[in-house]
Amino acid sequence: MTTGAVHAEQPTGPIDLIDPIHATDASNPATARNATTATAAGNATTATAAGNATTATAAGNATTATAAGNATTATGTTAGRTGRRILRAVALAATLPYLTLKTAWLSGSDIGIPAGSVLLKGGLPVTVANAVTLAMDATLIVLVLALTMPWGRRLPGWLLAVPAYVASGLLTPIALGFPAQVLVKALGMGAGEAVEAAREPFLDPWVFTVVYSGFILQGIALAGLFVSYARERWGDGRQGAPERRLPSPTGVGAGTAALAGGAVGAAFLYWAFGGSAGLPAQQVALYSAETGVVSAAHAVCALAAAVGAVLLARGGRPARWPLALTWIGSAATLSWGAWLLSAALGVDFGTGEQATAVTYLTYAGQMITGLLAAAVLVRHLPSRRAR
């Protein structure tokens, strides 16, 4: 008995060394069941602990990812605010030369105006033109502040979009044409002596350099501010529905815009390369590569409006570039068409030239192209918001 008892209390195999619970009494059914239950409970406990550990790890990872995302967002927001402040400062500073000159001229100063200039004998029309253009550039200051200040978010969207549209239209041909003129002069292809002799005095050369450089900076800064504002206020939904065609009437309008824009663009390209048909005699006499690049800039804008309108109406591709082409092209053709047509119809802005029937039709064609392309643009934006 003693020997048996001793052997019963000693481990009998390898399993006993590993798991003392199972070594208690394997021959007793109740004990075996208890052992099995205990083992299952232990396994369940282990599994639960492992699950909790996994959950905790996943939660930790999620928390880390969230924190990283928040940090990235905060960094991006800070960088965006800094960029907007820089663009705002550039835009506001760029208005100073033009506003200073216009104020001086309205006050009776002739700074930057050479003797014999038509501006000195323009009378009331020139004064009105100076006052109107002064107000336009002052409006840009208000627009820039609205795009960068909290109160601008409470204004109706159209109240910001319309002046931004007009401003981008007026500034784009200058941003394209003036640097091209500078390049042409640098390459020795500027106006010759005969052209310079035939040109009536208008403004000192430094005035164009200072003012147009300011205009270019205004255009770049305004574009950056408006795109940033639009993304924050309206999101990417304003970029359009690329996979869907616009309704058939809009397609007809886009096709008409393409025809008109193609015709206007062809006319300006013809004049850009020295064509003289349909132009006033004085303008033909003053032709040079410098005036040619200006005509080319108007041609580019008209063709951009035509192509952009068709691409927006057709759909089937990302809308960002078609949207940009339509916005810039239609704004430039509409704004400059209206400006040039108003001058040709009797408001003398100092050009001293008489328009012909062809130029009347060309300026009207610019306006028609711009209006039709703008209609496609306006129809396009709600189609995206609906999605």
C-alpha cells in the first residue's frame, strides 16, 4: 500500500512534468472532466487575453494613425494660411503703382505722359476712363480681402465669382502678351524706326513696365487665392461631372462657341502674322512683332474658350483642365470684346484709330464666344453639385 501510494503521487510520464493538473488522477472520470474543463478555461482565457491584446494593438495603431493624420492636416492648414497671406500681400502691393498713377492723373498730374500725348487732350472721355479703371482696380482690393478674411465666407458666392471672372479675363491677355513683347524686344525683333516714328505719343515706356508687371502679379495672386477659396467653400464638387455629357441644348451652345471662337481666333492669328485685311490703316502702319504677339494672345484666349466649352459639354474626362480653359478663355474673350467694342463705338480711350466693320464683327465675335462658353460653364457647375 505504501509503495502504491508513493507511486501514485509521483509523476508517471512526460505529460506529468508539463501539466501537473492532468497528473492528479487520470483514472477518475470526474477528475478528468474537471481537468478538461480547466484546460478549456485556460485556453479561453489565453485566447481572450490575446484578443484583447490584438484589439489594444489595433486601437493603438488607429490612434497613432489618427494623430498622424491630424498632424498632417494641421501642417497643411498652416502652410495654406501662410500661402494665402503671401498671395494677399503680393496682390495688394501690386495694385499700388496703377492706383497711384490713376489718382495722380485724375488730380491733374501728367506724370508718365509725354508732351503731345492724346491723353492730354482727351477731355471728359479720358477722365471717365481713368475714374472707371481706378474703381476697377480698387474693387480688386476688396475682392482679395474677401477671399482671405472670414467675413468673405458669408458673402453670396456669385458676388465673389463674378468680379474674379471679369478680373481674370482682363488680366490674362496682358499676362500672355506683355512678357512676349519684352522677349521680342530682347531678341531684337521689336518695332523698327519707321514704326516708332509713325506712332503718336501716348505713355512713357516705364509706365507700361511698372503697370503691366503689377497686373501680371495681380492675376497670378488672384488666381491662387480664388482657387484656394473655391476649394475650401465648395470643395472638389465644383470641378464638374467628367463622366456625363451635358444636356443637348448645352452641347449646341458649346458647338456654336467653338465655331465663333475658331473664327475669332483665326482672325487674330491672321493679324498676328502681319495680315492687314479688315484693319484700320493706322493700325496696319504700326504693325510690328510687338503688336503681333498681342493679337496672338487674343487668339489663344478665343481658342481656349472654344476648346474648353466643347470638352466640358462632351464630358468623359477629368474636368479640371477643361474647366480652367473655359473659365480663362471665356472671361478673356468676353471682357476684352466688350472693352474693345465700347472703345470702337465711340468712347475714345486714347488710341486715336477708327474701327472698321471687320473689327466691329471681331469684337462682337469675342463677346459671343465668351457668352456662349460662359453659359456652358454655368450649366456645368450645377451638374457636378447635383452629384
